[in-house]
Amino acid sequence: MKWLLNGLLKRNLVVALAVIATIVFGAWGASKLDMELMPEMSIDQAGVTLYAGSMSALELEEVTKELEQQIDSLDDVDTYYSTTSDGLIELSVVFKEGTVDDAYPALEQVVKSVESDHAKVTESITYSAMGTGDSYFLNFYGENLDELSQKARQMIKPRFEALDEVGSVTVSGAVNREITLKWDDTKLREKGVEPLSIAQRLEEENIGGVLGSINAGDEQVQIRWEEEITNEETLKEIKIRTNNGIEPLGDLVTFSAEGLDDGAAMVWYNGDTNYLSIQLAPSESATDVSLAEAARKELKKIQDEDVLGEAQLTEMIAAGDFITDSIDNVWMNVLIGGALALVILLLFLRHVRATLIMAIAIPTSILLTVGLMWPMGYTINMLSLMGLGLGIGMMVDAAIVILESIFKQMQNGVSRRKAVIDGTREVASAVVASTLTTVVVFIPIAIVGGPMWGIILVLGLVIAIALISSVVISFTVIPVLSNLWLKKSVKHKQHRTKAQVVYAALSGWVTGRMWRSIVVIISFFIMFIVSLVLIFVIPKGLFPTEGGREVQVMVTLEDGVSASEREKTAEAMNELMKNVEGIDENLIIAVSNEMLQVMITLPPEATYDGVYEETVKRFESLEEKHPIVSVGDLMGGGDMTGSGALSVTIQGESLETLTKVGDELVAELEKNDDLRNVGHSMEKQVQTFHVNVDEKALEGAGMVPSEAREAIRLLFDKQPIGMIQSEQGEEVSVYLAPAEKIETKKQLEETEWMTPEGLRPLSDFVSLEEKTAPQQIAHEDGERTLTVSGEYPVMAMDLGAVRALTNEAVSAIDVPDGYEVIQGGDLEELEQAEQDILMILGVAVFLAFVVMAVQFNSMIQPLMVMSVIPVSITGVLLGLFIFQQELNILSGIGMVILVGIILNNAILLVTRINQLREDGMSRHEALVQAGVDRLRPIFMTTLTTAGGMLPLALAIGGSSSYQAPLAIAIISGLLFGTLITLLLIPAVYLVVDTIVSWIKQLFTGKKQGNNLV
């Protein structure tokens, strides 16, 4: 260390150039960092969807079981979930971490194998991870829907799709033109034509492509069939064989041009249906912020070019704005925290030049940290900036300890150069040990793994980078600038301050008698035990909720709801929103026949939670008069909305028993008025008619079962034929459908079917058996499950309260043997998060112990230092209770970070005690004098750390729910723990040292001197 310091002091220019290079490097790195709300989450997960026509859920469950058995045999599969409903299997597969690239192809192969083994499975789709959601919304209005739809598809959509930042463009509410070929059963019968033969003929006619190739000289020339159906006229002229010879299709069926989804509106903007909504999602290489910037530029170009006629294209929602505002607020808190740290230093040091040294060291450390983030692939996001904000408070610790040590040496009359070298060397080992104990606490987060902890790890790594950067700056810049600037203004002062006198008296009294130290230790231990009661009254949660300037609500309608009922419901919802205070504008999109997505923009004075709760309450009041099943948040979870997800899974074999237990649990949970939309996955039982085929009758008529199935299907389904071009150049879907709908069982049975023997009713060949079956059947890892779900208001209930009432409801019902009730959703994640945090905390404490054991070359002294951890946790619990912050993942991580910070002060004390004893001072004198010597640096580091984090704790600006729990946990634990440390460490040192001396004396028979333990 001495040779390094001498070298730096001789070559000041090298340090100056290094600082300049660091500033340039940091500024350049900052300009390269992308901006996003949260770090990118890596998900080792895949989804599978299989379509199986009209197969019932019970029939299709056998296919699901076969698929699950094959998936279970794959090596890298962690767990899997499936939902089987009529004609559909949806399956989610979670792979072991880091294996998705190798495991995904194997999954695809399994799915294709199952699909090929089952003729009734018509299509399968396998996809990995999750796509990026829409984050930029445009309104398009001012003309009729036909004109708007045409311009949106042909002009606006291609313009935005051409942008590199845009991954997908969705146009909602556009007129979807289609042509339906409606066949009349009587007319076709007279012509001797079956609907199935028309469908087959159209399929044959609509195939183009390469048929083969022939030699033409030295080249191979392809032979192509170009008879694809391209327009309506071509379609009408297709030849069909009838009893009267060859006739055009136009003479056999009626062409019906339809649009606007049967005339029903799909988008409502403030109640007006003459609107389109255009949604943009970012590409893989873009963020919501870069998407918003690029989309705005393109929007301005479109508006300036005046190509839209009377139509108007305007921006409604840009998620990138909320991200930018949140990041700007966190940046401001970081800067305010840095300024507060400097003010605190100035008040303590009362020396302008010393404060200026810190004013150079802090920004240099920040820029070095930011510069290092870019090559490591990090972005500017909420957690990385919070890490930087927390790091500002901690990164000054090393600089303060070194500067104060140099300052103290000069106050004692030591020459400037010698004071710089001796002062730095005196605290070097303590600074390194303190930094390492703070950094190693983040290692267990990486060990835990998983998407959520991967995000949290970003916070820890940024703090670690900041601390390491600050140590580098502290051992280079601080000594050089101190040697240059700390001159005549430093005065020689030997006497103690009033605070030091008071502390010396109190510490001397505590350590003057063994029994006093024991009483102090026991008192603090009792205080810690009592404070654990606060765990049961502090609100609990997972991850903080944070609403932006947009509220999103999803309204689920009854199955099979008509378009007119859906439209009336949307109109009623809009009427209710007109009177909700705080709603600026609203957009309702029918994302499917049974789903209405509501997006509300808020003025600056409105609160997210208030508008969300009031809107949901009003929508739920419509349930009696409108076909509304449930009202909740967009994702069914509690992460960015005003409600959280309650989920309880019941496992067992019998569908009847699962349904019975589920009904009982729902009834118990519904007794709590705060819970909403409580139900279970099997409560919808559907009445179905199962077709029983008389194979002998079919065989006698020269028919096969598949012909009967297709004939029945054509009576109900619109058969897709293909796409043609309209006169305006738009693609139009073509379908084949019966002119008259079959609405009753009697109609279906009496429907006549053309057979080789002539016309015969369907009832001669099939019978219809009425059955009741669940609408969907769920599995988890191959076992049948029923899920009881609901929503709870996160502003009125915390997860701890939800867990308590759920446990109470489960204990009140009778669960048969062989059936298991498992908490899922937020409750499952809370339980897992609590276990993870305890494990992280335990490993962090152990790693800190290892670092200190190496530092002190002792197994006992690290235990002395670690005695401050319990009392610091007491401070955390008090802080969270007083300020009513949640005990969640972020506040839990605050405890982990606190372990590293709070040990620093204890390390400084114990290290100084050891130094004084090695210099010949008695134990009691060393215990008192060490505290006096380190009182100012301990208070300075504590208050600057707390001051740097104070803006985060006060939640100045946006993103408050993310910042406050973490910062309050650290600040309250640090302030409380520091005050206790100053008395607890001397007391523990005295007791432990005395006990160790007694033990040594017992075994050696010699009285121990001033040896260190």
C-alpha cells in the first residue's frame, strides 16, 4: 500500500488524466445505455396449443394425458400445466433454468408426434416465452369506418410496420370484410350436389404452385398451376358438376358480402363507435421508450404529408412516457441524494477543501459505475437507478473513512504527505473488509436464480459496481487531492468534542463492569425478540404496485354473448365512466367476443388507485342487467394494477369430488366482502349432445362415420375457403355456410342427408345423447386440478391478510383423503419469496462472516461484529411499521443490503480496538478510545448513507412504491443499528474477550495478558 501511495503522490498527473478519462468514459457509456422500466426478464417457458374441432373436454383429456406423459419424459422440464376444454388443449411448460434453447426443439417434436397420432387434432402451435405487449396506442377517426379501415390497413399499418422499433401493429375496430357463400339445402338437393362436395371443389381450385419441371435446353423449367381464386368474379365462375351438367358456382349459392363483424361495434372511444384503435408493440431490439420516439416521428410525418384526407390520427397512450418520467424522477432522487451527502459532510468536516475533494470523488465514482454498466449489457431502468441511488449513500463510506483518517492525522500535527500515507494505511484493511462484506451479500441472490431474482440481481450488481468503483477512487483520488489541497486551513486540535466526551463517559460506564455489559447485551436481545411481533402486523406483499397515467381493466362477458348484448354492455360502461372523477378519456376494445378491454387515461391530478377502484365498482354494478361475468385487472395479477390475484389449487382424481370441494371453498371465501370475482375453474358445467354413430346403418347405406361428422359440421360451421382481393385491393375472407341455421335438436335429427340410397334423415344414422360436463379440465404435472380464484384490493388488504383468511376458509371445509389443497398465485409466490429471502439472508451472513474471519484472522471477532445484525433488523421492522410500508421482496432485499452496511461500523470499531491494544493500550482504555476515534467517521458514513437514500425513502416523484420500502428498510435499520452498535460492540467485546481469557487460563493455568481473541 505504501509504495502505491508514494507512486501516486509523485505522479499527480497520472491520477488527473485517469479522472478525466473516467469522466469521458462514463458520459460516453451513459449515452449508449437503453432506457426501460424494468430489466429484461428471461423466461425458460413455452406454450402449446392444440385444436381438435368439436371434441369434448372429457374426450380430449385422453389426448392431454398422452401429451403430458411424453413431456414428463423430457430431461429439462421442470413443471407443466394444462387446460383442456371443448376442442382445445392449452399447455404451459416451464423448463429448468437456462435450458430452453435445448429443450424447446424436443418439445416441438413431442407435440408434432401427438398431433400426427390423433386425426381429430387438426392443428398445433408451439411458442416460447412471452411476447412484448402493446405500448403505444393511436386513435384514428374523422371518416366512416369503411374509409378508416381501408386507410388503416393500406397506409398507416405498413408505415409503422416499416420502423425497426416496431414489432407488430394491430388495428382494432376495423371493418373485416368477408363473403359468405350461403347454400340452400333444397336447391342443392334438386341439383344433386352436396355442400361437402362444394367445399372440396373450392379447396381443389384454390391451390397454386409448382407441379414439376422439364428440361428446356440446359435449364430446368418449372411447371406451375396458376388457377388460384383471386377475386369474386373468378369465384363465381368456378365449375361444379350437377345433375344438369356443369354449372357455375354463382348459380348454386348466394353470395353475401358482410362486414363490421355482423354490424357490431368493436371499439368505443369515449362512447363513440366511429373510431379505430391502432396498437404498436416494440420489436425485440427496441424498448417502449425508443418505440414511442420512433412512432411519434412517423406520426408527425404522416400528419405533415396530409395524406389522410378528413381522417385524424392522434396519439392516445405511450407507455414510454411513464417510463421516462419514472426514470427522470429516480435520476433526480439520485442527484438530490448526492447533494445531501455533500451537505452532511460539510457540516461534519467544516472544511470547504475537504468537502470539495468529496464533491469530485462522488461524481467520478458515479460516472465510472455508469460507464461500466454499458459493456455489461445493463440498461437505465428503475432498479439499476435505484441501485445507483443506494450506492451513492454507500459509496461515500470508503472515501469518508480515508479522508477523515487523513484529516485526523493532520490535526494531530503530522506532516501533510505522511498524514496522507499513514492515514490511508491505517484504515485500508477496514475499508477493504467493509466493502467486501457489503458486496458478498449479493452472491446468494445469483444462487437462488429465477426470473424475479434475476431482476433483483441487477440492483445488487449495480450497487456492487458502485462500491468497487468508489473504493478505487478512494484509494487514488482522495490521497492525491488531500496531498494537494489540505494545507494551512487544517488546525491542530487535541481535545474531544462534547459528543465524544458524552460517548466516552457512557461507553466507559458500560465496559467498566462485566455485569453492566451483560445487562446491555441481554436488554438489546430482549428488544430484538419483542420486535419480532411486528412481523405479524406489518403489511406483506410480493412486488410493489405502481400505476402509471393509464388504468386498464378487463371485463369478461358470458360465453356465447351476442354482438348486440356486447355493444349494449360497452355503452352502459361508458355511461358510468362519464361520472367518474379523474377520467380524462377512455377506450373500450372488444378483444374477443367475450372480452372487453378498457383503457383510461388520467389527468395529472387524478390518482391511479382511486380511479381503478371506482371504475371496477361501477362496472360490477352492471352485472345484474348485463352479461358480465367478472371485472378485474388486465393480467389477472397484482403487479401493475389495483388488485391482486388469489389462487388456491385442489388436486385429486374425481371431477365430481373436485367440484364439490371447490364449491365449498368458494362459499367460504365469499363470506369476505373484500374479495371479488371468487369462483372455480369447473363451476361452468355445459350441457352437450354427444353424437352416437350407428356404424351398421352407415355401412348399409354405403357411408363411413367421417362423412356423417363432416355433414353435421357443415350445418353449423362457416367453412373457410380462402382469401380474395376486393376492388379496393383489400383481402376478403371467403366462407361457405348454410342459408338457414339449425337451432333445435329436432331440426338436426330431421335434416335429410344425401346418401347413395337417396335422401334419408340423419336420425337414421346417429342419435344425440345429452350429457353434462365441465367446460374445462386442468392438470398440473399430470394430476387433475381445480383452481379456486379471486381478486383482492391491494390497497385494502395485504397478502398476509389474504393468506390468513384463505387458511381459515380451507380449514373450515372437509377435504377428503387423497385430495390436497395448495395455495397458488400470489400466495404461493409470497411463501416462496419468504423462503428465498431467509435463505439469501442466511447465506449473506455466512459469507460476511468468512470475509471478516480472513480479515481478523479469528473466528471469534467476526461473531462480535455480527452481534449488531439482530438489532438492525429491529430497526427495519420499526421503520416499516411506523411508515406502514410492506414487508415485500424489495424491503427484504433492503435487509440483505443492510447486513453488509451495518457491519462496516462494527468492523471499524473492532479494527481500531485491535490496533490500540497492539500499541499497548489496556483493554478498557482501548474500548473507550476506539469509539471516540471512530465516532465522527461512523456518524458521517451513517448520515451520508441515510441522506443519500432519503429522497428514495420519501418517494419524491414517480415510482414511489418501488423506492420507498427498500430505502426505508435500509435507513431505519442503519440509524437504529448504528446507535446500538456504539454501545453493543464494546459490551460484546468485553464479555467475549473475558470469557475467552478465562477458558485459556483454565487450560493453560496462566493468567492471560493483553492478547487479542
